Amino acid sequence: MKNKNYHSPVRQDGFAGLGDYAAIGEGRSVALIAPDGSIDWWCAPNLDSPPLFDRILDPGIGGYFQLVPALPYRVSRQYREDSNVLETRFETETGSVLITESLNSTLAGRLPWSELARRIDGIEGHVTLSVSLRFGTAAETRSPWMANTFKGDVFHIADLMAMLRTSDDIEITHCDDEKITAQLMTSPESRSLVALLVTEKEPLAVPDLSAIDDRIETSHLAWCDWTRSLSYRGLYDKHVKRSALALKFLWYSPTGALAAAATTSLPEGIGGEKNYDYRYAWVRDACLIIKAFVFLGALEDCKAAFSWLSKTIIRHGPELRACYTLEGDEVPAEYYPPLRGYRDSRPVRVGNNARNQIQLSMYGDMLATAQLFIEAGHVLDLATSRLLGELANCCADSWRQKDSGIWELPDEQHYTHSKMACWLALDRAVAMAEQKHIEPTWVGRWQRERDRIRDWIETHCWSEKKQAYVFYVGDDERLDAALALVHDYGNSVNPQRMLATYRAIKAELGHDTPMLYRYSEVEKEESTFVACSFWLVEALAAMGETDEAQAAMTGILERLCDRGNVETFNEMFDVRTDEWRGNLPQGLSHLALICAAQALSEKCRNTRD
């Protein structure tokens, strides 16, 4: 009779909501935890490894690791302040319990093995908890098996070795090659621990439980130390910090690469085919994350990420690839494992075919980011300086081409955003050459090509009918929200036209909400793109429309935050259903919030001064 007050989260045909996941990570991998205590996604040991847990893509055969009350419950979750250590409180009719979860690290950095720790503290009364663990089979291509060792049962999953460690009060009720189940009962002030240790092609270390438990606090201190070292002192501080911590999930510490997101194949529209693998480093996304790190004052992260990116480009040649693996290799061509897909959204993809697309805007991304990198206090080495000059020459040679654009479309066109980004690339190259950061030999050529691009854009990309810059040349009807990224072009060349474009974008792509779709008519097959909404705030603020930008920022935060999730943003948000869509944590979404907050903060400071 008391149970009517407790409503456990309900899955839809085995699937949790995409906006309901919280993330934990340690600079090498990311695990996603549903409100019902189930870890439904974890690629171990690396972000782009085959998933050890993949229930999010197939509840029938996917792996998971669940810790949940046996009775109906209420659940609330939050990250510790300034930290990526997650706290979940379950309340039942018999008592309450606090679960503290961490992918552990040390103060000196990540561990040489993967250590997923789940601490259980009894708060009030008694709560019976069930533990279930099933290893993923990578779409039935591997078969887990258990071996008895002198240190306990070890599981082999292809090249992985894993061990479940539990405190003595946890009763194992079933254990075989495929699944482990256990249970425990909490009492006031009781403390228990379950932890999963994983290694790949290496011996498995088996630390004491007390050391694993202590490392939860060590990890928390490490997160706090990083967060408190940030120099950001602007508006929306709470949201900026949380987005900064989300971006750290995507920083792959072994190399310094920045992944676009931690997942693959989570749909932009339920039942659709836009389900991509984002566990790679895109030049565009990495550059924009570095920009956010500059605004945060994260000097070390900027250096590591920009150095990795420049070395990777040098290694492969100055003709940029759209994306690289986290080790700096070529991204594999897509293949399609036979999984059900999130809520039957197929295909599930591994790899990404955008790897070989022509995307001219990357030149603007790299050269604009390089200038910010320098302004943040870095001195360029000769190899990087020469690379930037080569990229400027490549841009000057190739800007006249059609390309696939920022949205990686199969239809190659003269996209306005790509041309404006090329203008930005050469404008920044000229500035860096004049400041002696890069070789000035070709500066005259860069200036002339920059001006030719400007004239070409103003002649071919403006629509008198639409009173806006168009999506691409020859299309006088559609608009592109990505133009918010190139507000520097508008400020420098034609502020009136750019502001008119932004007003048109807001009206046509916002549909009376602060949330924007990527481009005209795409709402038929996907949801609003979170980053675009923040990009427009940044652009309006940069062009002096501060009141309009602040109103939009307020509307976006009201729509996205304080809605039950823990500010782990996906790629998209469906304004029709108030549901999140796409891969997560999505770097573009979080970096765009930071850049919007920075732009508004700078304008407000200038106004006060």
C-alpha cells in the first residue's frame, strides 16, 4: 500500500530515455548510467574500443552492469560539486541508500587498468539491492568465459580480462560464463563496494577493495583540482563548469585527442537512419573544443589537444581529413553490426564514411583556433608554424571547389558557410603572418584571395528575396544555422547583411522557440541541434545584440537544464516531445554553451567598463 508513492523509472521496450543518462569517465573511457542503476554503455579500455556494455543499442543481447533496489523506488542524481563523481540516491518504503560511482584515476593521472567503482552507503532503514552483470558480445562476435584463479574468478571477453570485486556483505547468487547476479541489504551507516576491473592484452592487477574505495575520493579530488584551476569568471558559472567537466570526458589522455562524443549510433530521429559513430576526433569539433578550453583558461588541455591535432595533420599531409582516430590513424570505413539499434533505429554503425569528404571549413577552424592558441600564451614551434602556412596555401588553392559542407552532406555544393570559413582562414593567416607567428612569404597572396572570397560571397551567396545569406549558391529559399559560427566575417565585411541573416535564421529555424534546427526543412527527419542554438547566442553577442542574445540564452537554459538530467547534453533536443536525441556527451553542445557564456560575459564587462 505504501508502494504507490514510489515510481521506479520505466523503460520503453527495454530502452531508457536518451536524456536520462549520466556519464562517468577517467580520461580514457566513458560509461553511461541510466536512472535505474544500469550501466548501459562502456567501451573499455578506450573510448573507441568495442563496447563491454552495449544495452543502449540492444536490450536483448547487450551487456550491462546494474545496481538497483529490489522494491519500487524514487531516484535522484547529481554530480559532486566541481567533479565528475556521480551520486545517486534511491529511496524505497523501507529506507534510502546513496550510490557513489566513479571511473577511478589517481592524482598522477589515469590508472594502467580500468577501474569502475560503485560505493553503496546505507542512509536510513534497510534497502535490498540487486546486482546484475552481463558482458557484451560485440554483436555476438565474442563469447565471454570464466576462469578460476588464485585471486578469484576472471572473465575473458576476447582480448579483455575482467574481474568483479565485491565487499564481503554482498552475496553472489549466480555466476557463470555469461552472467553474475548478487544481492545485499543496507543498514544505516553501512558501506559496501562493487567494482569492475578491466585490462586489455595485459596482466590484470587486483588491488585491495580499500584502495579502490579510496580512489573514488582521489578521483574526486583530481576533478576538483582541475575545475578550480580554471580561470573562467563570467556569467552562467555553474553551467559553464558542468559543460567544462563534460568536455573532459572527451579528452583522450593517452594522446590528447578530443572525441566528438562517447557513443555511436544514437539516433537524431527515432527510427531514422541518421545514426553515426562519433567516437573519433573531428578537426572541426576538436578546434571548437580547444576554443572553449582557451576561454576556460585550461592551458594544459589546449596545448595537448592542439599539439596532437597539428602532429596528426602533419603526419597525414596538409590536405585535411574530416576526422581521425584517437590514436591519429585513418578512421575505418563504416560497417554495420547486426544490432537492434536504439528503439529500432538502424543501421548501427562502427566507423564513419565522412572521413574522406571535402570540408573546406576546416581551414577556418584550424587557423582561427591557432590564433586563439597563440593568444592563450603558446609559442609555435617551427613545424606547426610551417603547417599553418601550408594550410593557408591549401585554402587559397581550393576555396573555389564545391564541398560537403559542415553538415557532411552527400550533395556537394558551394556552401556559404564553407566560403565564409575560408575567408576566416586567410584573414587569420594574414594576421598571424603580420605578427611573425607564421612565415610571411605568401601574405600578399593570402590577402588577395581573402578579398576575392569576400567579393564572391557578396555576389553569389546573398539573396535579395530572402534578405539573408543562403544555404548554398543556387538555393534562394533555405538557411543554414552554421553561419552563426562565422560572425567574424559579418562583423568585418557586412554587419547589416549578417544581422539580417541571423534574424531570418532565428525566425525560420527556431519555429518560435530558442532552439534551432541545423538548416531549413531538416525538421522533417531530425530534432533541433543544441550547438546551433548556443552559436546564435554567441554570434548575436559578438555583433552587439546583447539583450537579444541574453534573452535567447535564458530561453535555451530553461528548456535544456533542470529537467531531471544532470546536464550531460546529447547532440539534439526534440522540442515537440521534450526528449533528447543523438550521441552523448556531445562535445559541440557543451563547447557551444561555454562560448555563448563567454561572449555574453565579455560584452557585459565591456559595457561596465
